[in-house]
Amino acid sequence: LNMKLLDIELRKYQNILFIPLITFIDKYFVSNQCSQNNILIKEILEFLRITSDQTLTIPIFINANYPQICLHWLSLSYLNAYEYAYTLRIIYNIARHDEGIMILNKCQCHNILMQFNTDILDRHIDFIIDRKWYEDLQLIYFMIIILIVDSNKLVIESTNWFITYRLSPAIFDGILSRTYRYQKFHISELIIILMRLCINDNYIHCISHKKYSTFPEYVFNVLNFLLYCVEIERFDYSVLSLDVLTVIALANILWSISFHDQYKNILIENIQIINKLIVFESSNIIEKILPYIYISRHMSSLKRAIDGIWQNLYPLSSTNVEIKSLTTIKSFCSLMISYSHIDIDFCRQLYDIFSILPELSISVDFINSKYLWQEIAQTIEQSDLVLFLISNNFFNSKSCRQELIYVTDTLKKPFISIFINADYQVTGWLKNRINESKQIHFEEKDFINNCNELLSLIKQSVSMNITSIKNTSDIKQWNEKEVKQWFNNNNLMPELHDFYQFQNGYELLLYTQAILAFSWTKEYARIKIRFEEKFKQQQQCLSPHEFSKFINALKHLKNKSLSSI
């Protein structure tokens, strides 16, 4: 079992290995309602723990229903300590993947974990007798919570306790270890947990005001040591990749710290380490290593983090682009949309509607492919107006924070705040900066009406006449371009659109009616073979998850337009 395989090699074992293994253990746990020291079960759990440690393999575990089954095991009161430990480790590994977080949250993971903490972790005889077991599982428990729960919704008191008495000592011990590990956690995993906490300003201040008061210095010391390590050529990419991942996470932490004036002097004093980081980023190591590591959506690229730190320490005034006067009537307007990539579906939907208006030129990164700070800053300066898509994801994004500060504090440029969720309450760094701005709160039921209200605000801001937005709810009248936009809006694989080649909305609706009349799994089995044959050269697979997303989008389409068929 304990063989080294790449995730791409493991995919072919999903049905013949991973599903039978989880089914076997599940039947064993359910049928043997008492704790038993079964060596085979332990070996299988260890194999699953080792395999799921490679975050790129997590889609295999998701497709085999591991999240749901493992969460169920936590409700069983009769497992022994190592069975709970392995179960928590597998759930933790799943939570390290963005797709895993979504599935775990859908399965009420947070509530199940809290119940486990109360009913089992605090009361199980194994953990009462052996406090080391208890402390180890408590560390994993909190790490899962931090990965799946928004940092602004964490309980401050218990999280501060975790940082002080569990996370910080674990990081110190891991750094002092020859293998950079604490227990079976590599230092990169612990630093990523710290990075997730540093999204919230309160936890940066908490860490800095505890006994670890030299927090920025501590981050720099670890970073400097790791930069020294990665300069030494290693041939084991699995080791080097973990060091690189740690460096990227530390750079993200420094970016979070750099937003605060009280820490900027410490950062400037350590500017030589930041310069080392710049040299490292320009080397070919990153390019070699990226295929071997998983970067979550909460972690910015090393280049973006470095640019962010530099902008906060040595702000650009502007790139000398003339800011246009908005006092005269215009016939053409350039807009930029700033948003969190987690909210890309909403952004695409908004872009698809406004991009067809001839009077507007809209800049957004998934169209212009401008992701570097210098390019973003120039785009902001060249725009007549900036649209900020406000949400909790926007609030947590360092990139969004930098873009908004550049607009409000540096350029003092006109902007509109678009609240994706009508009931979102602004707090912290964002509140004072947008309180006086023009705002609109979007509601899902009235999207087109909201768009027209937004259009009115844009007209007021730029003093020009713009064509009204038409309602495109009559799906039967969609042309080929609008069908393609529907695939984009629902974040479906572009290859699916290329595969089906629907010419209009009527064809799409007819297919919807036909496929939803039967079990979609049969259609999936039929389509999968043809799809993978068509995209054989690209080595593109069609997973059950991707096809089920397509089916769910079709169901929504049917509910929206039953009368159109």
C-alpha cells in the first residue's frame, strides 16, 4: 500500500482501490461497535493519511465520498484514539483543498467537530488517561476549524488560546526539528494556518502582543533561514516543494503585516531579506516546483505578495497617467472591476451584462490577464471609474485591500461599492473607506433591475448617457454567444461548451428537458467516453464532480424558465 504515486497516477485507482477501502473500513466501524486494535484497519488508515497528505490527490477522496463518511465516523462513540486521530487527519487534509472546504461546509463539518469536541475529545477515556493524545487531536481539531471557518467568525478567546498554547509552540518545535516537522505536520502546514489567521487584523495584533511580541522579526528569521535552505540545490522535489510552499506562506504573512503602520519600521529594517525574496522569486526554482505543490485560493502568488509588501512600504504615487476630468459630458467610459476571485461567478455575470453596452469599456483580470500589481495600478489610473464588488471575500483579500486603498487613499478616484450580498455588514479597515461612497446592494431576485440601478449610478459618476440593459430571461432567444456566456457564468468547463456546441438557447433547453427526465449518471457514463476521446490530445478528463455541476446548472435553468420549453 505505502507506495509513492503522483495524483495523476492515483486517479485510475479511485474506483478499484479508494472506494473499496473506505467502504471496507466503514462497514467494519459500523458492525464492530466496540474499540478493537485491528492492525489491518490501522495500516489502511495510515495509507489514506499518507496519500491525502498530498493535497493534489484530494479530488480523488472527494469523488469517493470520503468527507461525508469520515465526518460520520466522528459521531461514533466507540472508536479508539488512533482511529479518531487518523479520521481527523484525513478530514484536515481534505480541508487543505479549496474544493474540500466547500464539501466539508456543505456537510456541516463545523457543527460535527464541535459536537465531537464536547462528546468525545473531552470525555473519551483514552484522552483522559493520555493527555498527549488529547493535545495532539486538539491541535488538529483547531487547524481544521481555522481552514473551514472564516477568520472573522472564529471565537476570539478560544482562537487566541490556540495560537498561544498550541500553534506557536508547535511552530517553534517544528523549526528546531531537523525535518522541519512537528509530529507529522510539516512546518509549511503550520505556517499556512498562521497565514489564514493573519487575514484578520485582530490576530496579527494578538500574536504581536503576546509573549511572541517580536512577531515580524520571528517571521523574517524563519524566512531568512528557509531562503538559505532553498539556495542549496536539492534533488528531492518533495522536500524542496514544502520549503517553497513555506516561503510563499511567510511572504503572504508579511504582506498582511505590512498594511499596519506600527510594523512598517521593522519590515524596512529587514529590507535585505525582502530583497533576497525578490531574487529567489526571479530564479527558476518556483517554475520547477509549482507543478508539485497546491496553492489554495487564500494564498497569493509570491510575486503578488512581494509587490504588495513593496507597495505598502514604498507606495506608488501614480505612474504619471493623467487622471481624466469627469465634469464634461463623455461618450465613452472606461471601468475597472475589482473583486475577490472567490466571487468570480458574480463578477462574470456582471461583466457579461455590462460588456455588451457600446459606451462602456470594462477592464477585469480574467479578460485582460493583468494580475501583476504594476499592471493593476496602471489599469486603475487609466479607468474613469472603479467598481468594487464588496463581500466578506473582498474584505479578506489582500489584493482587494491594496486596490481599494490605492483608489481611496492614493489616487482619491471615484468608485462605486457594489454589495454582492444585500445583508453584508462592513467592518474593520473597509468601513471608513467606503462609508461615504455611492453604493448599491444586489439582490439575486432582481439582478437586472439592480444592474439598471448600477447603470444609473455610473451615469451620475461619469456624466454620460448609456444604453439601458435589456432583460435576457427569455432563454429560447439566446444566441450562441449568450449560451457560451451561460457556461462561463456557471463556472463550467469550457470544454463542455465546445463538446456540446449548442447553437442557441432553444437547443440548450431541449437538452435540459431530455437529460433531467432520467438519472444523470447514465448520461455521464455515455458522455465521459466521447468527451475524453474528443479531448484526448489535451488529456482532459470529465470528472463526476464537473458533470454534476453542469447538471445542477441545468436544473437551475429549468426552474428559471419552465415556460420557455
